[in-house]
Amino acid sequence: MVMEATRLRDLGFLFGKCSSRIFKDALAVASQGLPSFPNLKISSHRGPPALWISEEEINSLAIPFEFSLIMAVEITQVLLNAQSVDASARKYAEESLNQFQDQNLPSFFLALSGELANNDKPVDSRKLAGLILKNTLDAKEQHRKNDLIQRWLSLDMFVKAQVKGCLLQTLSSPVSDARSTASQVIAKVAGIELPHKQWPELISTLLSNIQQQQSHVKQATLETLGYLCEEVSPDFVDQDQVNKILTAVVQGMNASEVNNDVRLSATRALYNALGFAQANFSNDMERDYLMRVVCEATLTPELKIRQAAFECLVAISSSYYDKLGSYMQDIFIITAKAVKEDEEPVALQAIEFWSSICDEEIDILDEYGSDFSADSDTPCFYFIRQALPALVPMLLDTLLKQEEDQDLDEGAWNIAMAGGTCLGLVARTVGDDIVPLVMPFIEENISKPDWRQREAATYAFGSILEGPSPEKLTPTINVALNFMLTALINDPNNHVKDTTAWTVGRIFEFMHGPTVEIPVRTILSVLLQCMKDVPNVAEKACGALYFLARGCEVVGSASPLSPLFADIIQALLSVTHREDAGESRLRTAAYETLNEVVRCATDETTPIVMQLVPVIMVELHRTLEAQKLTSDEREKQNELQGLLCGCLQVIIQKLGSAEPTKYTFLQYTDQMMDLFLRVFACRNATVHEEAMLAIGALAYAAGHNFLKYMQGFYPYLEMGLQNFEEYQVCAITVGVVGDLCRALDDKILPFCDGIMTHLLKDLSSNQLHRSVKPPIFSCFGDIALAIGENFEKYLIYAMPMLQSAAELSTLVAEADDEMIEYTNQLRNGILEAHSGILQGFKNSPKTQLLMPYASNILQFLDSLYNEKDMDDIVMKAAVGVLGDLADTLGANAGPLISQSVSSKDFLEECLASDEHLIKESAQWAKFAVSRAISG
């Protein structure tokens, strides 16, 4: 039969406007992933195109095909509508694109890649097509990323080949935005396929592109190679290909290349390719050539190329620090010239080079400390110390290049700020040696009539306070402090006062001690007055008081803040009520300082803290009563609620931890819980975090009395445990479960079924951020400790989870520092779970229920010892579990324990540890093991 195109629902208006060729193309795209129709033919003889198709095939032709056909024809307009200023048109287009993707993924990929490759299409639709393609291949969340990777790999090979062909074709487009977008998508596909040994011809195809005469094709190809190096691990590209990539990139960077776009793309590509160049940097001749090309690029007339070249130098300084010795003199000349004469984007990168060298040397010296020697794995070449006489004057000069409004812009970053930051890193690197080089600059400029000189001198002093010894700086501080306090009140320039307040705070942060003569009463008087100044100065004054309070806290029980404690509290509360408190983080700084002042309250001043409780509660209540707020007002309200909940948490911890104040304070718990539960009605993650932390503190303070709040609080506890999206809330809620266990003991039992169900679901989920999982295991231990043998019903679920996690945690090989840190957190969580479960069952008639798991626990301890990559926290926890197992299971586990490595070599290593806590745990474990084996 003949089925006119117009018979297909809603398609007539489309096909009446398109040619037979377009209809065929659309049909080809729309048919991907759907059943084939062997009898289908297209005719455009007289009038719009028609489908020739059998009745049976028409009956099987479902709505998804019809929709895909619409989308394939109209994809350009849909993409343009998705960028429309008309919200309803935009929403409809976005929904259509999502439906297209869900119903026919192959057609979706083909339509978008075809749009991107088509030079006849509008630039805006092409760019969005590429962006959507990129986002369908990658995601920030690892679980989502894994799903997208598998989805792409499972696509039909023909579809993938078509898409990749369109992407490569786009690299020759005359439209730069389309080329750039295609470069990014190619790299995303390469990041998926190359590790799976697919698309092996990609790199050779790209390298052949570079041989073309057309500059725009070379530029796009070099950009693609750069993105590829960013996406793909060096492990999946062989050295021969790496050499060819680097050769192509360096040729593109050469001065002989006349097209600046090509040179810029090549320079940026080198930045990303440096991680592939280990072998090349180990070869003297190749390294010399690479360094020469980079250094020459820093002198090119084009600003963006110079900036990119310095970015390469910064990357080289961190990746190949140990190869830089023979180049440092030339690099200093280049960077000094850039800092002094070049435009700001370039000068900032030149300064960043020296900051990066500082970071490397600080890390090396921190790792080896006094044990450092030339034979160490990572040698320190003391580049900073050698450059000091020339480097410090260069950096001091930058401090005079301030901008008029830099203190008012929270995101400001300029040459003066970069120079001061670098000077601070130099001070941390060389210590005392920097002081005599900086002091003449300070003395010369500190009293000059030009505010820039006074501010620069103050900034220089503040920058070098971390690094040099107290003995070296104390005499200067004792003289300078009074001078700076005077400047805080009397200097006519806000920039100078801002930097002076910051410097005073730095003195209290790094130098607070008995050797520094701190006239606390005078300082407090000045700081309280400065809190009435403009917001940026007041914020720094709050910061200075924060560090002063923190320092006073450790001096002794008689706090020097006590005489003015009430005045300090009142002044900080007044700051929070300022109309301009939203500027320069002033309100946040005031509450953070208030919290620190509360923490250092003494017995003498805790009655004042008690008076603060109803004040903060009234403030929180007021925020909950506010109605009909704009989105901006709502955001500010949420921020304030978070600050108030945080303040209450600190007050609860302070007053609830001391017997003299605890019972008076507990009279407020009903009102507090009511406020916190109302806060949960506000849909804001930060506020939820702070409220959860406050409730955890309240539960700990209230103990068994918290039980009366559990019925009302439990739904919010469940909500937090299920919050995968805002995983920090979930992590904090898990911590609060631990607080509840410690507060309620076995009275938490009625809620444990629900809690354990959610915790087990969290562990099974691939959507929850991995950082939450170690605390969940620890929480098993908290629950077991609280409910004892009642944990029996959860053993069959919890123990296999622990076993699987334990096996995974011992399989980490050649991991990076971040993964090693996470693995140790996971191990510690597993060990804390075992420890809590073992202790929970101790002296119970059901102890024997744990015997089937003893062998696996010991195997885990043995594997940890054999891996030799435990940190001290894991080592202490592991030897503790050994002791707990021996103590709880006793002679029944004696034979198993005696056969384990843990009970011998590992235990001996812990007994010989220099760490007191490890040694103490090992001594107790040795006693328990001896008793179990001999029993």
C-alpha cells in the first residue's frame, strides 16, 4: 500500500517544507536503532515526499520512530529554540532534546554530530550540538560518568564511526567555534575509547591533518591534541606516538610558524602534553630543545602566546623540578623581565613560576625535614635560596603595583597580591634568611606619605610572618605592634588599614606566645573600634580578634580576654546587625570570631555565654518567621540561618561539656530542637549541615534525655541519610547517628532497623560520593557498641559488606596520593566497625556468633601488614582490632590468632613504634593475644 507522509501524525507540515534529499537524510538518522523496513521506499514524484511501506510494517512503526523523524528534520530549530529568550520555547526544546535522547540514542548522536559538521547550519545550533554531545559523554559525578562511558561503548560500531567521522570533518570547518567544540568532543570520545583499545587510528589521523597547508585545520588539530592529552592517561599512548605529538606541537610553537592562532593552540597543547613527556625530559637533548622553544615563546609579540608559554613553565616547574637546574638562570632573567615590563596576565604567570618552585621545595623539605640529604629520592636544589638576593627585590617591587579598589573585590587578583603571596611562600621556604632582605624595604616605606608605599611595607611584613623563627621576628614585632595599632586608628587610607589589620591577625596567628609582648587590653580596644570601620577593614579586624582569641585559649585558664568579654560579645553582635554586614564577608567573619571567643570562655565568663543562648535563638526564630522573600533575600536568609545554627552548636559544646553550666543550659533544649526542626523545612544544604551538627552536639550534651526528641527528629535523620545529591549532608547525618548512639546507648534500638536499612542502601549505591562510605562503616561500630548483642540481626548484612570493602581496600596498587588517602580512610572505617562490633558483643552469651568472621578479620589485618602502606591512624586501629578480637573471642580464637602474621610481626612492629598511641594499643593487644593463645 502507499502511505502518504502526511498520514503519519503531525508530520505533514514538516515534509511539505523539505526536499526529498533532506527527508531521506532525516529518515536515515531516525531509523538508527529501530527495526529495518525492507519494503520502505520514498517517492517525491509530484508533491511532497511519500512513504511506500507495507501495512504490516506501518503497524509496527511506533511513535518513537515518528518522534525521531521529527527531531532529525527539525534538529536545527530545536537547538536554536533551546537558546531562546522565550522561557516556554526554551523549556519545550530542552524537553524535546531529552526525549529524543531517551527514545533513540543512536539517532540523537547522529543528528547532533551531523549538525555540528554541517557548514550550512547556524553557528549557535552547531555550538550547542557539540556542547550537548560533550555532556552526553562525561559528567562530574563518577557514577554518572561510568554510566555514560558504558552507554557510548555499547552503541553500534557503525553509529560510532559515523559520529567520529562527523567530528573529524568539523575540524576543517571555516567556523572557529564549531572546530573548537569538535576538538573537545573528540577528546571526550578518545578518553573513553583509547583505554579500551578502540579508535587506534585517531592520533595518526590528527597528525596527518597537521601536514595540511590550511592554517585553520592545523590550529584545530593542535587544539584537539591538547584536549586529548588532557583527557587520556599517558598509559594509553605509546612512546612513539608521544614523540610524534610533541614534535608536531613544538613545530607549531616555533617562531617560523607565521599564524598566531596555530602557535597559541600549539603552546596550549604542550601545556596539556607535558604529562606525557617524562621520557623526553629525561633526555638531555630533547629537554634542551623543549625548554628552548618554551622560553622563546615567552618573548613572542603576541600576549596570549606569552601567557600560555609561561603557563607551560609553571607546569614544568612542578612536573620536572629536578630537571631545571641548568635553566634557572635564564628563567630568572625571563621572569624578571616579564614581572617588571609585561602586561598583567603574563606577569602573573611569571610570578606563579616562583610560587610553584617554592611549593615544590616546601613539600620536599617538609617531607624530609632534618633528615633531608642529597641522596634522598626527591632532591632539593635550593633554587629559591640561590635566587634570594635577586628574587626578593623583584617581589618587593610588585607590592607597589596595587589597584585602587582591590580590597573591595573579593575575587581580586593582581600583581601586588601575587607578589605578596609569592613572598610569603619564599619566607616559608628559606625561613630566617628572608628577614634581613625585607626589613630595609619595610623601614624605608612604612612612614612614607604615599599610601602605596605604606601599604606595601605593611604587606611585606605580614607576608613573611610564617616561616622565620619567632626568635628572629619577635624583636621587630614588639616594636611594630604599637606602630600598627596606631595606623589602624589614624591612617587616612582604607587600603593601609585593611592590610594593617590583616598583618596584626597574622602576628596573632603565627607569633602568639610568651615571647611576644601583646598588650591585650590596648589591642582589644583598637580592634573593637576598627569593627565600626568600613566593611573590608572591619572584616580584617574580626579576623585579627579571631586569632587573638585562639592564642589566648592555649595560654592558660585565666584568659586575658575576660575583663572585656562582654564588650567583645556585644561588639561582634553589633557587627552582625550592620546594614552593610553582607559586604566583604563581614557577617560571616563576625560569627566565626564570636564562635572562637565562646570556645575560649573561662568559668568566669561562661555566664555571659549563657546569656547569649536566648539572643541567638531569637535571631534564628526571626529568620524562620520571614515571609515572601525574593530569591536574593532567601539566599541571604539561608546563609544567616547556617551561621546561627553554627553558633548554637559551639555554644552547646561549650556549655554542655561542663557540669556547672550543663543543667542550666539544658532548660533551652526544647526550644532549640523546635527551631532546628523548623530549619529542616528550609531546602538548603548548608543550613541542613549546620542544623545537623548542632543537633549532634545537643544529643551528646543531653544524653538519654534526647530520647524524647527522636520521634520528631527521626524523619529528618532519614532524609539526611537518603540525601545522595548533597553528600556532605549525608556524611554529617552519618556522624550524627554516631552522636546519637553515644548519647542514647541501647535506647536507640527502636530506630536501628530504619537506620541500618538506610546505611546499607548507602553503601550499595553507586550514586553516593565515595567519601561518605568510610564513616558509614565506622557508624556500624557505633551502633554495635550502643546496642550490644542486639546487633545480631544485622551481622548477616554488615559483615559481608565489611568483607567486600576490606578486600577492595587491599587491592590498591600504584595509586595517587588522593587514592591512598581515601583507601586509608576506608580501612580505618572498616577497622572501627570491627572494633565496635567486637566490643559490643564482649561478655555476651552470643559472642560465638562472631567466630565465623574471625578468620576474615585476621586475614584483613595480615594483608594490611603485608601491604606496608598503612598510615599511623590505620596502624593504631588495626592493632586495636587485633586486641579486641583476642579479648572478645578469647581462647576460642586462640589457634587462628597464633597462625596470623598480625599476632607476631605486625604486633612487634607496633610495639617498636615511636608513636605513643600505637605503642600503647599494641601493649594492650599483646596482653589480650597472650591470654587468648595461652587460654
